[in-house]
Amino acid sequence: MAAAVGRWRLSGANGWGAGLSAGRAVPVTVTADGVVAGRAVLALRPAPGGPLDPAALAATVGGLTPPPAMAVGDGEIILAVPRRGRVLRWDGGRLAFVPWITLPGLGRGDAAVLERAGGLLAVSAVGARRVAALDPRAGLVFDDAQLPAGHALRDLAAGAAGEILLLLRAPGGGSVWGWRPGWEGVRRRARLPDGAADAARLLKDAEGRSYAFDRAGGRLIELGPDGSRAGEWTPLEALRERFAPLPVAVEPDPARGWRLRVPPRFGQPSAPPIPWPAPPAWPAFGPDGEGLRLPPEAEVGRPPYGAAGTLEVGPLDGRLPRVVWDRVEVDGALPAGTAVRVSTRTSESESPPTDDVPWSPPHRLVGGKGEEDGMDVAVQSAPGRFLWLRLELEGGSATPLVRAVTAGFPRRGIVDYLPAVFREQDQDTRFLERFVGALEQTWAPLEEAAASFDRQLRPQTAEPAMLGFLASWLDQPLEPGWGEADRRRAVEHAAEHLFLRGTPRGVQAALRLHLAARRGVDPARLAGQPFIWEHFRSRYPARAGAGRGAPGALFGSEVLRRLRLGASELGEGTLRDLGAPGTDAVAVHAHRFTVFVPRALAPGPDDLAALRAVLRREQPAGAVGEVVVVEPRMRVGAQATLGVDTTLGVYPTARLAAAGDTDAPAARLDYDCLLADAGPGAGPAAAAGGPGRGPLPWRVG
């Protein structure tokens, strides 16, 4: 089945069709009514008087920012309450706001502004001439600043590198200033352009950009990281899609101005978006943090979005007379309670059709049914070179989110393989095309899957969901913490080393893959690591001067650690009756092997336990392996082969290990550590006054 030859894709990148007009003989026009055609999505316009209207809920600037006296983020809600003289903090266990630190310098009737700036809290009052930074750990005022004469504070926000941005108002207009605790005063960053009648708030979008909001003009001006001007005034609705939704529900309240509802899963990464209206079961709080008992039918104001909106685009050129348009694909998301109606009409002229050319019966895509990222409808209009497209959005409590719309032409399918008598263009033929097209929509994914199946068998081109199947076919476990790149490397490794499973090379490659994913590096950077020593190689008599890994190489200690007079310490040697020491390497442990891993690749007990689990999985039947962690030191007779079980490294810093913690990497005095005042990479410190004189300086890290 052939796909459509040509496509028109409409999205915010081309102005929903308006940007297609440049250089074309037939310009495309776009008519929007009740919708916001943004660069990211097409959505319904916020309803006047609703919670997204800055004039109706000024505390949140239409849902773009928390109220001035509240800071929200990273699973934390903080409230400044001058009436109670406290800063309150949300306690998820009690489901209530609890006192945190004392609030200095504000009166009971003040309207507070609060911001979390790193480890400090910046707090002041609207119209005040002082701003304070509080240290929550000490519960004290860390520092405060005096604002310039004639200037009053309107809002504050966290800037870059711990700096606090201040929005000040003076008779000459608004301006943005910067202050950091410890500075003697504040520093001017930007003067807002003339015409800012009411610069009232500072906002931050989802990517951390700062803006000043002019309430009277309903517009924003972008600021640089240090508060300097980085743009001009822009209507708020043109930038709304840059802001992330609030993680809590802030509703209009007739008596208090606003009230807060906290979702049960607040702060969790998988928390669902906040619905409107918030469920009555969610705990409600007033601006002072007090719990509210609201009836289920408590007033919450108007819905956030308008009930309906329309976008019309056309003409889209099909390039040939009487072309049969194929389908309209809608890429987006439809929440419950929303819908999108798609209708079309065609003409042989580029002029808009007259009223006697009706729109096709609309096809209604209903939300809440899981229809996402693949919604499409067949074009039911008569053949014609030019196509006009209409999208009608329905909502109210939520809005459809349309990311892009694609119109394909001409129609190609199994109808083209029918005899000519069935392909004559009449009403019956168009019905046959639509009927068969419904079957083609079922077959198309199967044909695409068959055509691309060879691509799904390659680790580097397979879909992420396919990697698990490929790994299971190759008997390659995928660890839960691996990312997509690690999973692809694991499947590729399994395909390359399938016939090496159980061999030293195969075990080494599997361990290297695990260590590379654990440390976040490419396996190629760990060439030669970890090193595997098979114990049967120790059967040759040891002699000095032999090459690495060759018969007779000096490697490790003797096999059974026999008790030898004058050489063994009390408690170390063992009495054995298994023949001569020269035959131990042949008679004992010939089926064993040791994996030597540098400490840098297995720094903690969890890393070592995970590595041992991989070794148990990969070692062949009948063989027994063990993991030995190599510290950066040399021990002749026990650890003495460079690149295998010995690492030349820096002098370790002395660290006191917990009693009984045998896996903790602790340095031992007079064994692998010197007490010396030396930085990383330095040698032992020289004695004071020259060699052999005075004590060594020391440091325990």
C-alpha cells in the first residue's frame, strides 16, 4: 500500500500555516477565534474571569507563579504569614503547615513576599524599603539590605549564583535590582521600558528564565540571568506555554482572595497534573496556612478555558487538478472532557469557496479515550486542487493540546488496484474509498512493522521497547539502572560474545560491560579491565624476570599458604597433608580463577556485591571465581604484578573506618598510608628541619 505523495504539516514552527506563504504563489491564511496558536501547541484561550486570567487571580498571574507569600519547589511548600509572625512549612506526614522559623521585621497587616534562594529565604513586604535573607538552619536573620530612597519593593525572585532579583517601583517607573547577602547595598540591573504602568511581579519559567510582569498591560519582558533586559514587552499569552503548571491547586476564594489545595502525591515525580476543579477531598488551606473546611459545592470560580475555539487554514495546494486528498492526521493529546472536530472543503480555485460549497461533516475526536499521537480522519470532501481545513476545539475545564496537523495527498491505496469501473469518481466510489481506507488503517501498522523489521533486529536502530526482546533472545540480562545507551551496548555485546559465554574472554567482557555501565563510561575505555587470573597457570615454578602472564611469572602467594618455620606468622599458616608444596598448584584449585578489579571501579560495598552477582551469573559450570579489589599499593608476594593486582596511585588519605565494616575502604597506618600533610598526587612529607629531624606533619581526612 503506497503512502500519500505530498504532505502539508502545520504547527507552531510555521505559524500554523502562515509561515508557508513566503515565496509561494498561493499564500496560506490562518484565522483563529478563541484559540491560542502558540509555538508548542494549539489550545483554547483562557476564559475571562477564570483562574488563568491574571486579572481574576492576580496572586498567581493566571497560574504562572505561586502567590507572593508562597514558595513551591522540590517537594516543598513555604508560606510567609506576618499575622502569625512565622514562616510555615508543609509537613506531608501531618498534612498541615507547621511553624518553621520566626519572621522578623514585618507587621501583622503587611503583605509578604517570599522566595527560596538556594539555602536562604528572601523575605520582605510589598511596599517596604528593606529585604532580609533568613538562614533556615540557624533560624536567624542572616543579612538584610536597605533599598534606595524613593523606591518601594514590589516582588523578588532568585537570580543566578545565589543572587536575589528585586523589582522596585519609583515615581519614574519600575526597575530591576540585584542583591546578594553580604553586599553593602543593592545594584541596579535594568530599567523597565516606559509605559509599564504597573510592573507588579517577577516570574520564572520552566527553563529558569526570568520575566517582569506588567499587570495593567498584561505583558511580560524577559530578563537576563543577572536581571538585565533581554527582550521587549510581549503579550502574556504568547509566552504562557513556556511555564510549567503549578504542582499545587490555587483557587479563587471570595473571602480570602485565594486558597490552596495540596494534592496527596505532592512532590512525587510521577504525580499527575492538577485537575480543575481540584477534588474536594484534597486538604484546603487559606493564605495564612490555616486548614479550611469547605463544603463539596464550594465556589471555585469560572472554568479556566473557553468552551470552544476555531482555527481555519487554507488554501493548501494539492498541485494537480481534481486531486483526491487522503487523510488529516492530528498529533496531540485530548484530556477527558475535551474534543477536536475536523472538517474540510475543497475547490479548484485558490479563492475561498463560497457558501454554496459546504464543509464536510465534522469528524469528532473525543478526549479521555487514550487517543494520542496517532489520531487521523479521512478527507470526505470532493476532489479538488486546494484544501481548506477547520479545527474546532471543545473544552472548558481542560483544553485539547494539538501539536501539529498533517494533510496528505493524493490518496493511494488498494482502490488503485481495482478495475477501472470501480475507480470512476462518483458518490459510490468515494464511499468505497472511505470503506476500504478504514481497512487500510488496520493494515498500515502491520505493513510498516514488516517493512522495518530488519531495523528492529539491530541494537543501534531498534526501538527502546524492542531492546528487552532482543536481550531475552540472546540471554542477556538488562539491569534496572541502565539507560538506553547502556541497554543498546548490552544487546550488541550479547550478539558479539554469544559463542564466548563461559570462556575467560566472555566473562571478562560481561564484567567490563557491567563496570562501564555502573561508572557511566564507554566500555572501550576499560580495555584490559578487569584482569582474570586462572589458577591453573600457577602450577609453574615461580621465577623472577618472567614476562606478565607467562609460565613462571611471579604472581601472588603460594596456593595453600602452608606453615613454614621462619616465614609464617602465628595464625597465618596452615598445616596441610596434601603432598609436596610443588604439586599444590596442580592438585588444588585448578578449577578456580580470580578477578582483579581496581578500587576505582568498585568503590563501595554495593558495587562489589553487584559485580559478584554478575560473576556468579557468567562463570561456567564447574568453575569457581572470586573478586579481589586492588588498592593503589604494591605488596611483594601478595600483590605485585603491575596492571593486574597492583596499581601505582597517590598516597591515600587516612580515613577512620567504622568498627566491623570490613568492606569499607579504610587506610591502615604503616601499611598503605602515611600521616602527612600532602595533597593528591604528592609524595611523603619531608621531616621538619630536614631528613631525620622532627616529626612529620599529619592530617586525618
